[in-house]
Amino acid sequence: MSAQALVRKGRKFDQVLAGAREVFLRDGFEGASVDDIAREAGVSKATLYSYFPDKRLLFIEVATAQCKRQADEAMMTMDLSQPPRVVLRQAAKTFLGFIFSGMGQRIFRICVAESDRFPELGCEFYKSGPMTMRKALVDYLTAARDRGELRIDDMDLAADQFAELCKADLWPRLLFGVQQDFSEAEIERIVDGALDTFMARFGT
């Protein structure tokens, strides 16, 4: 049975999620107590437990809801009829904006920290956002190829390669704590390089 199958929704469901989000971001997974979450959400512990039998399920719901929101917002703002450089630039900026955000970093670190005990945590997180964005990118690349704008045989590999190009240099520095914030110029440098490399390989 999936984690989502164990969650019961009700009138105060969104209220509980909002409170939990604040506490998880502030205290992390281990540091977050059920008492603090209930207090932040303005509900009783009994109400919280009626929705989420344990803290792990609550964190999964918070992380996946946030990631899905980011993916949905990205899809709504992208004009997929535009040429590759326009769409891929927007996709890159949206992707980097999320993974470099405070929320994105905390979700990633908590998923990694809890991966041994709760392997489904990472799976649920991946399905809610990264997989959605990857599928959207594959669909766009396919459409651009059909319009004669790109020359790609393996769409999945091309989408993954573009995402990795967008993380060049910045992601390792963030991951190992070398740097926490990046200027617009630093991000633009990486995005421009990713676009140039991708189009040199796949452009027509």
C-alpha cells in the first residue's frame, strides 16, 4: 500500500499541511515534533493523527505537495509553442529556482537523510515533481523535433542531459556547503552554457 493510501483527507487537511510545512522547514524532519506541528496548524494532536498516522507520512505529503505546486506553476507559465532556446531557458531558470530555494534544498536534504529508513520518501518526491517536469520536457523536445527545430533520437536521455547541464558547477558547490546563494550572473552563466552545449548537440 502506498503512503498516500494511508492518508485521510478532511476539512482541516490543508491547515495541517500548512502548519507542518512551517515546522519541517524550521526544524527539519528529526527536529519537528508532533506537538509543534499541531500547535502551528491550530489543531489537536488527535485531529493531526486522524489525517496522518505518523510523521513520515505527513512529511511525504508536505514535500510532494510543494514539489507538485512548483511543477504545475512551471507548466502554466511555459509557452510550449516557442522555439527551443526560449522554452529551455525558461525551464532551466524554473528548475534552478526551485532546487536553489530554501524549500528545495531542505526537501532534498531530508529525503537523502531519510532514504535508508524510508526509501519511499524519495520515490514519492520524485514522482510528484521531477518526474512531472521530465515528462513535460520530453513532450516539448518531441514536439520541437517534429517541427524540425531539434534533431534528437533518445528523448529521455536528452531531457536528462539538459537537466544535468543546468546543474553544472553550482549544484556540487551547494551540495557540499561551499556556497549557499548564487547571483543572477552566476545562474545566467550556467544556463547560457547549458543552452549553447545542448543546441550545439541537438539543434538543426
